[in-house]
Amino acid sequence: MAETVIERLNNVWARTDRIFDLLVPEGYLAQPIALRHPFIFYVGHLPAFAWNHVGAGVLGQPSFNAAFDELFSRGIDPDVDDPTHCHAHPDVPDTWPALADVLAYRDRVRAALRESVEAVSARAGDELMARDGRVFTMIIEHELMHQETLLYMMQRLDFDLKVRPAWLPPVPSGPGRRPAVVHVPAGLATLGAGLAELGFGWDNESPSRQVSVPGFRVDETPVTNGQFLAFVEDRGYERRELWTGDDWSWARDERLVSPAAWTEQRGRRFHRGLFELVPFERTADWPVYVSLAEARAYARWRGGRILTEPEFHRAAFGDPSGAERPYPWGAAAPADRHGNFDLRCWSPAPVGSSPEGASAWGVHDLVGNGWEWTDTPFAGFPGFEAWIPGYAGYSADFFDGKHFVLKGASWATAAELVRRSFRNWYQAHYPYVFAKFRCVRPE
Ligand SMILES: [Fe+2]
């Protein structure tokens, strides 16, 4: 039997609580990434977003804490090239409210949401967001996406501000799949989906369009830490000719010398895991997590480039008969055996560890083990409409030529977000995402 809305809400909240429980109390005010709010903001943001869309939005109910509804309404995605310019969001307060008050607000919103399910379904006839429980799916997906954001912030957090839970599995290591290249022939790819097909989908997923994609050769597996080390040792970060103009200026300004997750101590190289420094050798076959700028430079060093969004679709969903699959592995609902997503192991895993998830062409780790960078600027598909009530800027605020599309899923991406039309986006110069890449060459 399908889960009820209340069960789905309870599950996503339990997952959120499990993630915040990784913090020690002093951790809530930490701000491990300067361009993001401290953790306490997100404790309030998740219920504020839900309330603003369900209680205040669809149901038009009076607020019980208008100050918190506003304070926690929007996060930041500042323009990293000009940190003084932020998208519209409330001013950052001098001091954040007490954690206990924010938790009380959260609990009150959760109770109100549980009680709102029937009232929302009664509005289904005249309210687009009430139909098919769409507004609940939206707040659930919003929360699931923030869980991943929280985890990549926690990844940067000092180890003494978080606690490794007893249930966490050890980080996976062992050899990955050997590198190989596969040919993907020319063909059609369907990007996006109609809203009616999806039940709920974000505005940037619709309408669908078909594009013709020339043939290409692509790595079967993403670039690993070990492979990327050869680029570092070949002085890849110092070679101007490997970087585009903007990427080079950014890398120079940031004094980049290696991926953000790598660190050295007493002459030894380590990979920063969530709760421990992992000796680099044990992570050598994990996909390397880098910014798009670093991915482009590596690909140029190898004499190739990275995937475009249409090429990702061909590699992941195309099949030799000319049909397209819902998932790389076929039509089965996403499960652990298909890839490293949905917090299966709380870490990257050696590349090619989920052979059952390979696409029809034998391309591995397209969905799972890290978002896949594409070199396609984030934009609306032809006919795009910012149709989500009260959230017109969800996608359109980022159609600025600086944000690029990522596809697939990382180890921290919920299975509910694994669908062909789902699009993620980040700035080319944002190095903290769980994002990998692979190299492509023409036929
Ligand atoms: Fe948000």
C-alpha cells in the first residue's frame, strides 16, 4: 500500500532529525561554509518553508510566529563572484534565536502540517498545489534536498563539533572498476518531463523536449582521486593553458592546489570523510569531488571535455533499440543495488561498485556516487514557466549563465529525488558539492 502523506512527512522529518543529531550543541551556530548560514538557520528554515507553502499558502491560515516565518523563509545562494550581491533573502540577524525556541517552532509547524492533510485535499478542485498532494511532495523534496546541503556543510565542519554515530558503517574501500572507454552512438534524448507525467516536478523539469545528440566516446567510470592526483602532480593547478579565463582567476584567487576534500598532515595526504581523515590510498578509487572549473581543467589535460546535459541523458537513459529508459538500469524503482545514493553508505564508494546500475551502454555510476557535472549552463527548457505559487525564483533566479546543470545523485541524495528529469545546479566555482565528472571525446 502506498505511504500516506503523514507517513511520508514523518519519514522525512525523522531523516532530518537524524542528520541534525550528528551535531554537538555548540555546532548549531557554526558556519563551516562562509557562503551558507549557520546550521541553526536550517532548523528553522525547513518548517518555515513548509508553513509558508501549506499553512499560509494553500490554506491561507493565520501565522502563529510571523517573525520566524519571515526570518527563516529563504536561504542564501550568494553570487560567489560578488559576495555583496545576494538573491532576495531576509537580513541575517545579529544573534540567532535560542535553539529551544526554534525547535518549539518546528514542532508546532509539524503538528499543524499533520492536521492539514484533509483540508489540503479538500482544496484539490480549485488549487493546483493541493491536487495530488503536490504541495506536500514539494515540501518533502525541499527538505530532502536540504538534508544533502546540510551533509556537505557538515563535511567541512570541525570534527569536534559533530559525533560519529554508532550505527554508521565504516567507509567503503577496495579496488574500483578498471578505467575503460565506451562509444555512445548518435541518437535522440528526451530532457525534462510533462508535469502531468510527474505528479510533482520542479518548474525547471518541464516542459519536456527531444534533442538530437551526436555520437561520442565516454569514460565508463568517473575520474577517481587517484587519477586526479596525477593531474595535481603534473602541476595541473599551475598551468594557465588548462583553465578557462574565469576559472583560472578564481583558482588563483582561492589559491587552489588540490580538491577541497583533500588535506595534508605531517607530509601525508588524507581525504576528509564526514567523521575522520581517511588515508588517501584508501580513497584512491573513489570518484574525486571537485568544482566544475577543476573538472574542466582536468578534462583538458586529458585531451577531452566533460559531458553536456543531453550527452548525460544519452549515456544514462538511451538504449541500442532507440528507446529510452526511466533509469540507467531500466524501469525498476531505485534501490540500494542500483547505486550509491539514499545514504546507503554515507560516503563515496570505489567507482563501478554498483554494476547492476550501469546503463545500456555499460556506463557506470551515472546515478549515484556523486552528482555528475555537466558543462551545460542551467536554463529553462523552451516554454519554461515559473509556475510554482510563491516560489517564482526557485529556478529562474539562477538562469544567469554562471550556474551549471548536474545530473544523477550523490551518496547523500534521497531515492525520492532519483528521476530522469531531475536537475540540480551549482556555480562553476563552488567546490563543496558531492560532485564528480568523467571525460568525453568526439567519436
Ligand atoms: Fe530552502
